[in-house]
Amino acid sequence: MVLFVYTYLLLSFCRGLNCTLFPCSWLSQRPEYMMSRLLHFLFMLWLLCCSFISFAQTHFTRLSVDDGLPNASIYRIVQDKDGYIWLGSTNTGLLRYNGYELEAFDVLPASVSNNMLVPDIDALVMDHKDQLWIGTWGMGLSKVDTRTGEISHYSDRPESAFVLTSNYIQSLLLDKSGVLWIGTNKGLQRLLPDGTFQLVGQADSAQPLINQRIWSLAQTEDDTVWIATGSGLHQWTKQDGLSEPYQAFDQDSVNNEIRTLFAQGNKVWVGGRSSLFQFDPASSEFKSIPFFDNAVSPIINVLETDQQGNLLVGTFDGIYKVSLTSGVFESFADGRQLLQGINVRSLLVDRSGLLWVGSREKGLFYGRHQPSAFSDLTQWGPAAATLAKQQLTAVKVEDNFLWLGSSDQFHQINRKTGAVLSLAMPARVNAITRSTQGELYIGSDNGLWQFDENTQQLVQLDAGQSLQGTQWQNVRDLVSLPDGSLYLGLWQNGLMRWDPAGNHQFWLEDMAQQKVGDAVQVVQEIQGKIWVGTRYSGLFVLDPSSAQLQSLANLIPVAQALDIQCIAQGPDDTVLLCSRSGLVSLDLKNPGISGLGDSISAAKAELLGAYTDVQKNIWLLSAQGLSLKPYQQERLITFTEQDGLNNKEMIFKAFSVSKRGNLYLGTAGGLSIVHAELLWLNQHKSTTQVSGIWIDQKKLKPGIMQGYSSEIELKPGESISLELASLDYHDPKRNQFIYQLAGVDTGWQYSTGYTKVNYSQLEPGTYQFKALGSNQHALFSDKPYQLTIEVLPLWWQRGWVIAGLGLLLLLLLLGGHAYRLRHMRQINKLLQHSVQERAYNQTVLETMVEERTKALQDSSATLSLRTRQLEVSLSQLAENNRELKRLNTLKDEFISTVSHELRTPLTSIRGAVGLLAKKAVTEGSEHYEQLLQTALGNSERLSQLINDLLDLQKFESGNFSLSFATTDMKQLVLQALDSIAPYAARYQVSFQTQLAECQVVADQTRIRQVVDNLLSNAIKFSASGQTVAVKLTELVGRIRFEVQDQGCGIPQNFRSRVFEKFSQADGSTSRKAEGTGLGLNICKTIISAHHGDIGFESEPDHGALFWFELPVAQA
């Protein structure tokens, strides 16, 4: 059997009489070389058999028989402008792939194929007129007009429109001038834009090709066309025509066969039977690119560049990589080559960077070849790698150690040496944490444990302790605060603060009794607070400093916080909750909740964990994989096995983050490490297409490459089904769609993976269908696919039928109307006379009514005028009355205030002078001096009152003038502070100053008066021991003076009257603070005269701040 397979594979390497492995005639002349190559081939075949199992690396997906692709050879892969992948294959002809299925298209007219033959396709080219040129092996050349679907065929038969040198076409090239180059196994031809043919290098020409078999064609930037033949390389230019051949080996060497070319600028990469070369046209030299270990490279079939600046080399033994920068072979992340043992015949890097690989008889592969962002513990050693394949229930990563928990063991892995320590546990490990004091704690189903790192032993803490007879051994979560305190989530026994001395604290300990099945599911520390998520009771927050537990049901209703699985710090001072409602965000600054994206809810996956990285991206763990929500983006990117994750099913809270930001995840397949810096996100926006249309379960046949028409017409009662395709192929099962049929769907419909939309029983009319598709990372296309669906009406709903019925009805109505019109005319004749008589009477009556109406209008106008005059007079009287009342009130307040302010100091002066006059006090004694000071102080108070009244009189009479001069404001304020210091000492009030150097042009005396007034007011309204803040600052073009006291503030109802005359918050004679209420009014007048502003700021019980601003210079 094995020999049969070997023989079959050997024979399959030959096509007809043309051997691709080695020329048959040459083998008959060189039997020793034949044996060498045969042994080499058998060795390669052995590698193929041994490595066949490993070719399907995690990076690649294979399309096989199950996907509708038999074991065919894929010789050409192209991507059209819409994004479809087209395959030129053997046995199955031309295929189109949409991510879900392959569809075959005819490329031969029926007269040639007889609807039976399927050509082997070796070359595909799309020209500037949207015409597809298809080169076949043995069945000539076809041209398909993609707009009309018309197929033209050309062959080597004499009756062909133009005759080919051979029906076996190996390569096609459309150069920059629009010339189509056709390379066959028997020569080279050029098809000019005018439709004429030219032969190039035929055997009997002056400059023949060194070998008539054309393997590959390429064009460099200087418009030179390069021709790879079975025995060497040629170049062709419009000026010089065909060049002499270039050979890298001896003239008769079989290694001169060149199988593929790639143009880079004006240089050419050349792939041959045993080596890769870079050909320099200037020197006509082949520069050999050394293969790994200086070995002979496998036979090279195809060259292609990727988006990372590498040259991909497709060979008989997989794919290798050459850096276009260094020009040397380099290894991939997983080894030297990709798809080891696969005979690679075609390569394509599509617009998204996905690599497509066509093989010989192994079908089609596609995948990415960049370094994977997912890894395991293989590099840590065999013991760690074996352990990492177990299902883990707890993970914690530190600088030197990785700590893991499972259902019955606790593990320590040394990150530097890979050494593994495994200790048996009596129950499942749920959580691992380290306190600030360095102790390592383990929460398990069997209580709280501690790992002694000195003795390398596990110690159970509080063994046998119980809470009111109930064991609290089920520790589901652990949180350690910076102060060393440890908080435990005890499942159905609530929350506990564990104390080494046994003085524990408990909260929610009876929750399971109050609600059957209720439990604490997650405990998390955020911003110094302990957040507790429960199954049925919602969300709680514990303040460790006060030991007060608060329910947040007022912020997030319990209905939205059921079954909380995770709590995490979110971006921008938010808290993330995983509940039955999906992912919920709680804003800590402006308390409120919001959902995070429809895509998260649409996934309907139970969220098991959440984490926010330093870039504010949100990571989510679920049974559907690892998801990433980029900061301030709506897309949700989910990573699964297709991206390199060992298993998409995450384990509840089994994850940890290293200092470098790498995620260590516990999955159903073991431990998976996510290297965030290597994570690749698909930023390619694919196009959305309808790849299949069914009408009444019958599929329509699309035109080749042009797809379906943008308009579909349905007969009455017909149903329609639309197959959607988002043409990004990384993982089509995760591509998403939103679609809507206007007038039928109430909103945008959502689906994932293969989507077939069905509509039936559509009412007659015109409908617009729109669809948007995304790639596997939820990036949607910008332009929606649009399809117009016209549903025809039934026969009786057609326009001409409705128009006929309408015309008939109109005729009936006109006939009835004519009959009724004749009848009405007879009645009108009888009524006409009566109408004329009544018209005369009506005219007389109207004349009388008009005269009386005019008289009434005149009377009404006079009355209205008198009424308006009376209303104006009453309004003026009311306004005058209010003003008199206000003046009377002001008079009373003024008399009361002035009499009080005059009586108080006069009484003090009279009392003091009276005692002195009676010599009741010894002259020169301390009491004598106090009496003098009392009389003097109250005299000054009377003087100040009189000055205020005089100033007020000046302001109101207009005799007020200012003397402007340059004034040093800082010195002025300091002088005022020195002057008022005794007054402040009397009230036991101190000053706090912040004075800037600044000058203004102002009346120094008046500004000093304002400053003194504001300072005295602040002192009067400050309590004993309080401080008055004085601040002087310089602004742009202005200065600002502020006085801040710590008194009781200004009442709300008094603020509008602060700067009015005689205004005081406490106007009674028993008020605490003395004064006439004129000071602030005078201050406002002085500041306004300086073109400045004055104002205040005050909150009840928080004092008042009075300020004024003056321009530096006066206008």
C-alpha cells in the first residue's frame, strides 16, 4: 500500500509528457542524477508522511472535502475588488469562496466543454475592462466578460479567433500598457490591446527563448518584462526586445530551471529548483540566498510578499521566509517553516493580511503567520507544561513565582527555574492572595489556609471554628487591604473580617436563611472600600474604617444586580459588574449605571471575570472566550481557539495579571498566557455582500464575479432568502451582521456566523434591504450592502386594473350627477323668485343694523379710552404708594439706626466724663485711663458716623471728587492692617495675608476707606479666635483685593440688599454688630467711581468673602 502511494505521488508530479520534477529525456542521459533526485524525492515524501499530521498548525485552517473542496491542487489564488477569494484548481475548475462555501463557475463555452469537462486552471488575470482571463492546462485560454457573462475561448486549433502556441498555459501577465502575456509549455505570446497577436522568442527566430516552456512572468518598475523558462531567465524591453538568456548554473544544469519570479522595484527575485536568487539587472548576476545550514533548498514554486516586509517562499516542503531588508532566510515564530511537507503551489496575502496557501492535492490553507500572543508553560520545563494542562480554579502571578490552585492541589512554580511544588488540598482552591505583610493565603472549600514559604507547608487557619454552629469553611474569595486586614467571602455565610486572634467580624451571615440559595459570590477591594456581590441581594459596599455595610440598591436595583459574578475597577472612576444583565458600569463620581454595548448583551455569554488595563481597555472572561473592549469604542473583540487560545471556556475568577500586563488565564484546557503587547487586532474593514439568493427555495445563479443584481423582482406570494457574507476570512463563524428590511423589520437585526435571512408573505411594494458585516474582531464595514426588492401585486392590484375600475366608477358618478343636476335646475327656478324678494328685505335690514352698529362702536371706543386712562392713573397711584411706603420704612430704619448709633457712644462718653468730673476715679490710675479711652473711642465712633453721613450727602449731591495718583496697593493694605490691629485685638481676631506687589492709579484716601471698611466688617462678624484672610493679587490689567472671614455668612434673603443704604442683616437695636449700614454702600460708590467692580461670595455658616477689582490705569 505504501509503495502504491509512493508510486502514485511520483507519477502525479508529471503532466502529460512534460515532467515537472525533471526532464524525462535528460534522465535517460543521466541515470546517476536520476537516482540522486529520486532518493531526494523519496526523502521529501517521507517527510511529508511523517509531518502530515503537524501541517495543520494552530495558525492555519484547511479547506477540504467537508468544505466542498476535494483533494484538488490549487495553482492560483486571487482576491477581487469586492473581497471574494477566487481559486484556480484542478478537477474543480474556477471556484469562489465567501467564507462559508465554495461555488463553481463555468469558464468554457458549452461547445468546448459539452457541459462535462472541468478544466485545470493554472493562471488567472483580471484586465482593465473587467474581463477575466483564465489559463487552463490543456484546454486553452478563456476570456469572461464579467459584466455580460459572455465567454470567449481560444486554443491551438486553426479555427480559433487567434491561435495559441499550445493549450497548456502556465502563466499570464497583464503589463502596465495593457498587453496580455501568455506563457505556455511551447512558447510565449503577446496579445496587444488592438486584438493582434505577437510571438516572442519562437524557436526559429533570431533570438529564441532558451527553453520554450514558460514557468513565470513578472514586470519591474522600469517596464521590463522578465521571463522564467525551463532553462534560464530572459528580459524583454520595448526598445531592445528579447535579451540573451541568463543562467545561474552551467549551461546544461537542470538547476537552471526557473519556476517563479517576483519583482521588487527594478530587481527580480528568482526561485528555482535548488536555490533562491536575487538577480541584479545592472550586473546580470544571480546572488544566491543561502538556505538554512547552507543546505539545498526545496524546489521553489511561488514567491509572495506579506504586510511585514517579508518574501514568502512556497516550496515542495512548505513555506519559508526571507527578509526583504536583510535578504536572508529567517525563521517564523514556530520554526523555520510553515506547513512542513506540503507542496505549496500558490500564495496570496489578502487585504487583511491573511495568508492563503494553495497546495498540490492537499487543498487550500489559510491563516496568519505572525507571532502568537497566546502561549503556555512549555518553555518553563516539562513539569510546568504538564501542570498547565490541568483545569485550574485559581491563579496568581508574582515576580518570582506562579501560584496555581486546582480541585485538590495547590501548586508553586518557580518562574526562573521552572521548578514545581505540588501540595495536596482536601478541597478545591478558590482564591489566592498575599497580604502586605507577605503572608500567602489560600481560600478553599475547606476553609482558610496559609502557605509557609520557609517550611514549604500548608497550614489550616481556625480549623474547627464555627459560626453559631454553622461551619464557615467555604471561602470563595479573599481580599487583603494595605493595613494587613483580610476579608473573606464565605459563600452562604456572608462576609467576614478574619482576625488572627479569633476576634472576627461578620456581615450578611444570615443571608441564606433570609433568601434561600442566596450567597456572597465575589468580594473586591476598590479605592479602599470592600465591594460585595451576591446572588440574589444585589450589591453592597463596606467601609473598613467604620465597619458599616451599605446596600447600593438605590443606585443599582437588585433586579439589575442579580447573580453578580465579578466586580472590577473600570476606566474613569467606574466600577464594572458582571450580572445577569450583562456588563454594567457604575460611575463613582456621578452615581448612576449604564450598560456597556449591545454587543456584550447580544453575546448572551455568562461573564466570569473582568479586568481594566493601564490603557483603560476592558477585558472580559466568559464561556465564549476572552473578550476585549477597547477604551471608548463600541466594538467587543472576542478571542478563541482560532486566535491561539488553548480553550475558549474560561474558569470563574481564575486569572491574574503580571506587572508587564500579561494575563494568566485558567481555562477548561489549562493555563493560557496572553501577551498583551503581541495581541493582534484585525483593523481591516471587510465588504458585505449577499453571496446567495433563493426565491421559493430555488437558488439564483450569479454572474461570474459581478454578483447579484442590486434589484430583485418577486411575484405575488414568493418568498426570498438572502445569504450574507462579510468577506473577512480569519474566522467567519465570528463575523457579525446587522441587517434590516425597511417596512418589515422593526429595527436592526443582529446575528453572528453563517446568516441566511428569510422573508415571506411580503405585501406588494418596494422594499430596501440593508446589511452591514464585521470581521471576527467586531469591526464593521463603513458601506452597507443595499438591495431593492420589488414585490409585484396580484392581477386585481395592478395599476391598469385599478385604473379601469376607477374610470368605470367615475362614469357612473357622472351619469348620476347629470340626472340630479336637471332635477335641481327645476327646483332652482321656483326658489329664485322667493330668493330675490327676501334679498331685498335683507338689504333693508342690513342697512338698519349697520347704522346701529356704528353708533355702538363709537360709544364703545369712548368707554375703552376712559377705562385705559383710569387704569393708568390707578397704576401710578399704586406705584407712588409703594414708593412712599418704602421711603417711610427707610426713614424709620434711618432714625432708629442713627438714634441707636448716636445714643450708644454718647451714653458711654457721658458716663465716662461724669465719673471723671466727679473725681470718682484716681487720676493716673488704670481705671482712669480706661475711662479716657472709652470716651475717646466713642468720640471716634461718633466722628465716623458723621463722616459716613457727610460722604453719603456728597455722593447724592454730586459734590464727590477723586484725586487719582499712582498708589502702592500692598503698602496701603499693610498700613490699613496696622491701623486696625487694635480693633482686631479687641475682638481677638487674627489676620492671614497673601499680598502681591502691585500698583494702581486711584484715590489713595478713598481706596483706604474701602479697605478699612471691609476689614472692620470682617472683624465685627468674626468670632473670638477666628482668622480673617486678606489677599491681594494682580490680574491681567487689574488688581483684586479679597477679605475672607469665618463668620456666620450672609443670609439668603439679605444678599440682594447688601450694598443698599442703611441695610443690615440684623436691623434690631439689640444686634451684635454695630454700624449704620452705610459702609458697603459707600464702598460700592467709591469702587464704581474708579471703574471697578465689587462683590461678595458667601455660604451659610461658612463666612463671607468680599472683594473688589480695580483697573491698573484709569481711562
